[in-house]
Amino acid sequence: MDIENKIRDFVAQNLSFSEEPFALADTASFLQQGVIDSLGVVELVDFAHREFGIEVKPAEVTPANFDSVAALACYIRRKQAMAGGACVSS
């Protein structure tokens, strides 16, 4: 499963307050769409750390990194590349 699918699944199962399937575009803002709040951001940080093995620094917890599927996937790939890990989709 690729990074985007893992993020979509996590958001749908853990953060979405709707019973509908995850239907947002990958670039849609989680905050503007009301998908997450500040606690949801904390959950996304924890998810990124656990699922992808990246260390998230407090200064990196910004909308540019965590406000959409696309932004979070890009951030995860950058962190994996910086750590010397391969940017592979599973």
C-alpha cells in the first residue's frame, strides 16, 4: 500500500467524523474541510512516526506538512530520504 493510501485509511478510520468513505481530494485541506482539529494533528504526527518510522520535530508540525494527504505524503518522503531510507511505496 502506498503512503497516500495509508494516510487516507488512517484519516478515514481514526479522524473522520463522517460515516461516509474518505472522499476528499489528496490536496484538500484537512483543517478547512473540518476533518481534523488540533488533537487530530497530534494523532497524525503519532501516526507518521509509528507507521513510517520518521522523527517529527515540533517545528515541522505545520499546515505545509500535515494539512492534506498530499502534503503529509510529501513530508514523509522527504523525511525518509533525509534519513537515508528509500522512498518506496509498499
